[in-house]
Amino acid sequence: MILPIDLHALSIFLAALAAGLLTCLVQWLLHPVAHRLNLLDHPSGRKDHSQATPVTGGLAMALGALLVTYFVSDTATRVLYGFMLGSGLLIGVGVLDDKYDLPWWLRIGVQVLAALSMIYLGGVQIQHLGPLFGFGDAALGRFAVPFTVFATVGLINTINMIDGADGLAGSLVAAALTMLAAAALYAGNDGLALLIGVLDGAVLGFLAYNMRLPWRPRARLFMGNAGSTFLGYAIAWAAFRLTQNPFHDVSPILALWVLPVPVMDTLVVMLRRVVLHKSPFHADRNHIHHLMLDAGFGPTRTALFLALFSGVTGLACGIALRADVPEPLLLGTYLALCAFWYWLTSPRERAIGFFRRFRTLGLAPR
């Protein structure tokens, strides 16, 4: 019997495969260049890797994704070029930041410029939040541009903050992109699903070098700040395009639930720092991956566990939306989870004990 083939799904798979293979090739080509130009992350301070490791993964992902996108996309030039310009700005400054450790105000300024490129050149912005508060569609009006800039910069830095264990940020982003692509297909937005699939393929190509595996005890390269900023920007662009399209309606609340771990964790960690009269950007070991590592999870198990959690929550949100669960209830549940995480991690020993109990379920490293 010949099984029917979904041509849209097949085209997405082939485009993602091409982006993944191209990313792997670029990573291989950049490996000696990274050592020659000292684009390396050296062991120091809170870092737990034992050798200087190339940080060219972000550049490879961007090249792999953007090149394939350029050739396979039939998206309007304005939309595509807005995304490419913003990505180029972030990657360029990110590479310089990986090498020279640029001041924070310069990094934030470039992130704002990238967001404005997405808005004014690409025509992508958050114009409404849906019926989140139970009073009809919450249109942003004149606040659309500043809110979009704030959300974009927030997502960029959220991915940067969660990038603290081998394979973690890439796994969470890959899970989110997979769910966003599936939602785009379900909504009939095949063109956007293709572009998100390309981004997903590039991330998976990076993970082939970044995940710890039984035959490879350490990551061969990192994404660096160039990679984390690019991925945060890509998630923002994909989520905004998906949820702000009146012809392929997808509720904005879904964007919160496909990337719950880094957003919740960043909000809680920064709030606790403010409560303790510290800078919200003060470095510490209180992120979720630090707690899981201290509880005995290895980096690979941490990445897979949290990616699975993201997949489950995203799927649950999708099912709830399809069942017409009120969006204010989904927002309330999200905020309740944030409150639970704040309570669980204060003190941090309680969270470590919570994760240790999961070891009895076979989730701890062998």
C-alpha cells in the first residue's frame, strides 16, 4: 500500500535537513578558524568546561539558516530582509562580544536596533495580546512598537541566561521551534512553517556538536553570545509572525507556553535578585540548570528533561486552546507556575532536594 505524502511536511523536512547539514559543514570549516582568531571560551569562574572551546556555533547556525531561507522562501522581501538585517547585526556584535567582552549597554543597543529592523523593515510587531484578560482582544495601539522591542530584547536575554549547560539552550529552542512550526502548519500558514523548520534544522545541526554524548564527554563547540542572541531573536520573530497574522489566527498565549522554562526561570531569578537588593543581571548559580546539576543531573539529562517539559506544556496549551479553554485561565496557570517556582527555589536547597527525588525515577545520570 502506498501511503499518502504530505508535500508541505516533506518540504519542511528537506529544508530543515539542508539547514542542519549546512550548519554542520560550516561548524567544521570554522573550527580551525576559531582557534586561529581566539574565538574560544576559556575555563574560568563559574564555567565547568575543562578546555578552551570554540564559540562559533552561533555564526554557523545563522549562516546555515539564513542561506537556506534565502533560497527556499517565497516570503515577501520586506519581511525576510528585516529579519536578515536584524540577525546580521546581532551575529556581528555577538562575535565581537565573544572575543572582546563588549559593554552591556552596547549589546542592548544593538538588540534594540535589531528589534526595530524587524518592526519597521520587516513589518513584524505585536499589535494585540488576544483576550488574555477576558475583556475582548487587547490591542496595543501606540504601545505596539515599544512593547515589541521590550519583548524581543527580553527573549534575546532570556536565551542568553539559560545557555549555561551543554545542549540546554539549543534543546529548548529546538523544542519551541518544533511546536511553533506545528502550530503554523495547523493554522494553514505553510510558508511560515517552512521558515521555522529551517531555523529548527540549523539548531539541530548545532546540537550535533554541542550535546554531550556517550562517545563524546564534552561539547565540541558552544553557540556563544552570537548564537544565544540570534536564537532569541529568531524565536521572537517566529512567535510574533505566527500569533499576529489575522489570516492564520493563533492565540498569542501559545508563545508563553512553548518556551516556559527560560522565561519563567529568568523572571524568577531576576525578581529574587531585586528583592535581595542586587542587580537583576548579577551572575549567580540559581538558574534551573544550576540547581539540577547540583542535584546530580548531568548536562545531557538536564537538557532532555527540560526540553521534554517544554514539549509537554506546549502541547497541553495547544490542546487547551483547541478545546476553547479561556485564555485568562491559561495565563493564570502560567503565573501560578511562576509563583510555584519562586517558592520552590527559595531557599535553593529545597529545589535541589526536589530534583534529587527525580533520580529515583531513573532521570539522573548513570
